[in-house]
Amino acid sequence: MIVILDTGCANLRSLFNAVKRLGKEPVVTKDLATIKSARRVFLPGVGTAGAAMSQIQARDLTATLQELTQPVMGICLGMQLLTRFSSESDVNCLGLIDAQVRELAAPRLPHMGWNQLTHIKANPIFDGIDENDWFYFVHSFIAPLGPYTLAQSQHGEAFSAVIAQDNVIGAQFHPERSGKSGALMLKNFLEKEPC
């Protein structure tokens, strides 16, 4: 089973449809038992870190997410929620990746539009993907570069475009809105074992 977490603060339809186009049948849920039994879990996010964490806490999802051992993928704000802390709203996040989110130092915010990945590290999530591929970003906050960074991008400064630690991985961009390259990344997450 593939779960898309219903956090109450995300537009889930585009991700749901992208997974369906890959021939999978995702379930959108906030049910704890269903989440725990899933083979893969998506944590999408739209809005602010403070509002998203409030929704996660109100739905008693924090401990469940922290205890998952199956692969979990955070998307956009969902990626940022995987970290320890976000300066957007000054909020503690899930603490699954040892990073802190801060505002992007760039002349224009948000960073909105197509951009490429650089410094891509070997990982099954990137099978068939290289630095010529384009992905769609919409964000003003970032996880700075660190040991958890699997790929980076540039807008005003270099920042983490993909991060990972243990069973969790996050993409700052929207793979579900990134054409063939994004679809391939989602397929890799759903079908390949992480390393």
C-alpha cells in the first residue's frame, strides 16, 4: 500500500494523480494504522511550517511518523518538516533528518520555476536522472547544504534540493509537477530499495 499523508494543509490531487499515472493505487489518509502498514509513505506540504506542524500534531501523527521504518518521502514543505527545526514560524519539526531550515538568501523570493540538480550523489532515487533534467520549485525556505544533502540546486545560493537520512528522503521541488524527470523520481521511490 502507498500512503499519501493527509495533513490537512496540502493540495494532494496532483501527487495522487502522478502516482496513479505510474500504475499504483495510493491511499490518502490520516489513519494511524493504515500509515503504519504502508509500504511507502508520502509527506506532502503546502503552506507554512508552523501551520503544517500544528495539523500534524492535531491529528496525533507526530509519533507515528517518527517511528516509521519504511521509506518516507517528503515533498516541498513536507521535506522541510522532516528536519529538526524551521525558522519559518520558529517551529520544531519531526527531527528525522539532522538539519535546520532557514530562509533562502536570494534577491527574489519565492524561488519559483524550473531548475536543475547539481552535485548528485549515487542513490537509487536518481536512477535515470542527471544534471540535464529540470524540476519545478516553489519555495522561500531551504535546508542548507550538509552531510544529508544528496543533490543541490542554486537560486541566489546553493541549497539542498534532495536530502536523506536513514529511511527518509525529501525533495525541495515538486516531482509530481516536474514532467518525465519527476515521474521517474517518484517511480524510483516507489519501486527501488533506498540505500
